[in-house]
Amino acid sequence: MKTRIILLSLLLCGFASGLQAQVVESDSAVPDSAASDSAVPYTTIPDSAVLDSVARLPTSMSFLKKATYSLAGIAGVNLGIWGINRYVLRANFSSVNSQTIRYNLKSKFVWDNDLFGTNNFLHPLHGALYYQVTRACGFNFYASIPYIFAGSLMWEYLMENEQPSINDLISTTVGGIGIGEVVWRIYDRTFNRSRAHRDRTPIAANVSLGGHLLKPEMNANYHPYLQLAADLTYNPDRSECEKPYDWFELGVRVNIGRGRIYINQFHLSGLIWNKVLKETDTETLDVGLYQQFDYLDAPVKVYSQTPYRMAQVAAFGLGVQYDRKERGGFSLNGQFFLTGVGLGAYLSDYYWVVDRDYNFGSGFSSALHLVMADEGSGLRLKTRFNYYRLFTWKGYAPERNLHEEKLTKLDVQGDKGAVNFTHVEAAFGYQSKNGWNLYLVPAYIHRSNTYAFRPNVTYSAYELIFKVGYLFQFPQKK
């Protein structure tokens, strides 16, 4: 029930992004020819005065007014979602009163036991909704962060009858920043028609439909799914990257089959800051600071075991990108990322409490991605190697039997221990000149869980994806 209502954040994100249209209209309603007239109350903000590429409001708007509008909008979002929970879906956690609020205000933050998707994907979407409101009210990337934090605090203390959750506070705030900025940029690039502030950044987006075969360990059969996927690159050439998220990559895979629809993978990599080390007609090399958000989930049960689950929700680190283009049409793009993970989650073999079958943890991850393309023949090769090393610090006493106690609350990160998680895939494809493409993608996933008080477990899964797609090219707007 809780998962279902937070899904409404997806729809509300679009509504909140729509606030931007009203903001832009108020700023661009004056004809361009009158923009220089000093008598006009809404003037075009010079490029040097714009805090980032898409934050724009009338220059007369005060900080106090923008802050008031932002907080009021966030409160309205929370009250709207809570109202649907309480009076439409009749969700138990939404039954709040003065007593539950007083209890929450006196309580400490705990690690909650919600579903994997709720904690590691839907809460960041909730934070993205807060982000849309603050950006629509005129705040830039960095100035929006405190308001996301404030919105999450309000939800944890006032809108639920459960103790405030530390993992929700982190994932909503940090994850909401990345997803929120991506939604904001895509909306702005697609729908903003303001001549003065139009986002002219080029975008490459590939949408595909195909089949996904999943073969977990200890099972001779493949589990078939229909898979809808989208891969988007904002500013593919990484030109003029001066502000956060002037470049980002987004990949989403949704599986349909076996009586359910679920997000199989969600990858987001956003550039926060970069330094160009080499730039010629054929080569580009740069280093930068990146925000990473990864979510992998295969909820199919095989012998009562889920094949894999992995997420890095609050993660920042260094990245190096290299591009080379030959005259004959051959091109190479290489990416290497080394990331510190403040909050992540991974599948547990023993911690099954309420809705949770995973451990929270922190640690680091690394990734190596290569793309080789020959424009003449249309052949493509894309390889991905992702490695995650997460540690769970706050465990529970080994003598406690979680199944017999039937605990509804247990303030721990999970099983004390660590995980080595590896995801490798290679995509062999053909890209036609008119945009159509075909890809065959074999993949291998391996996890090795070590536990402080329980037997260690290793598990592998194999995947095969065949998909047909179309590449949409949105060139730089004039």
C-alpha cells in the first residue's frame, strides 16, 4: 500500500515540473523587442546573473518570497500524498494524530524495514518532487538541497505513525537531488519555449523493446520477460560543462512478465564539476566529480531465493572520460568511475523482517564502461563492468531468531558483514543510419556475501537480452 502511493510521485513530478511553465511564462511574456525597456517589470536576466542554466524568475522576486513559496509547495505536496494515503487507500501508517506526532518528535531516527523498491527508489522519487517545487520557485541546484531535507523531515515526523527513518531522510534528500535535476532538465529541454532562456543542449535518446531472459543459479530454466528500456545522454559532447548536471547519462529498464511489472535497472550518472585535461579535434580527456545512482532488482524467487538486489543511493566520486574519433568513422568512448557510497543496499540471505530482505551499507564502487562504434558498417560494441563493495556496520546479536520473534521493528542495518557485487555485460549491436538498431546483450551478475555470525553465501545469475530500438537525436536548438 505504501509503495503504491509513493508511485504517485512519478505523476506529481510531472505536475510539479509543469510549474516551471508558469514561471517561465511570467518571465518571458514580454516580447523580445521590449526586453531592454527599463519600464518593463519582468526583465531578462543576463547570463552572468543566472545562477544556473534553468533557474529563472523575475529579478524582483525576493529570497523570502521564493523560500515561502517553496516551503508552502512542499507542505502541500506532503499533505496531498498523505490525504490520499489516509482517506483513499486507508493505509495504516498514515493514521496520524497529535499523539503520534509527539511520539515521533521524541523518538530517535531508526533503520526501517520497508520494501527494497520503496526505500531505494520510490523515496528518491519523492525527494525529486520536492526538488521540482523548489526549482520552479527559482532556486538553483545547491540552494534546493535544504528544502528537500526539510520536506523529508516533515514527512518523517508529521505524516506517518512510524518512527522517523534515517535511511529515508538520506535517500529522499540525496537521491532526490539527482533524479530531480534530471527531470527538471528533460522537461526544460523538451517543453520550454522561452526564447530568452531556452535550453539548447543536444540530447541522444535510445528507446528499445525486447526480451529479457534471467537464469538464476541452481535453475536450469530461463525466466522470460518483456523489457522496455530507454538510454539517454544529455550533452553527449560534454561541451561547456560549467554547472551541475550539464552532462548526465540515464538508463532505465522495465520488465513485464510473470504477473508483474517492475524496474529491473536504473542507472544515473551526473557531472557535478569537471576539468578538461586534453581537447583536440579527435580527442577529449576530462576528469570530474560525479553523482552516481544505481538500482538493480530481480525479485523473481528461485528456491525461495531472490537472485540479486543492489543499490547505491547516496554516492559521489571521481570520474574520467575519454573520447576519440577517427576520420574513418571509428569512435571510442571510455568512462571510469571510483565512487564513495554513503548509503547503499544489497540482498541478504538471512535478514527477513517485515518487508525487508536486504541490508543497508556503505563503502565504495567502481565502474568501467567502453563504447566502440564504426559508423561505416554500423557495428557497435558496448561493455560495462560495475563493482560494488558495501559494508554493514550495525547488526544484531547472533542469538536472536528473527523469524520466531516476528519483529515489526528492529533498528539495525541488517546482517553485520559485507558484500562483493559484480555486474558485467556486453552489448553487440548494429546501428542503421536512419536510427534503427538491434542489440544482443549477455550479462553476468555475481554476489559474494560475508557474514560476521552466519555462513557466507555466493550466488550468480545469467541474463540474455535481445532488443530492437530507435535512436532519437535532438540536436542543439538554434
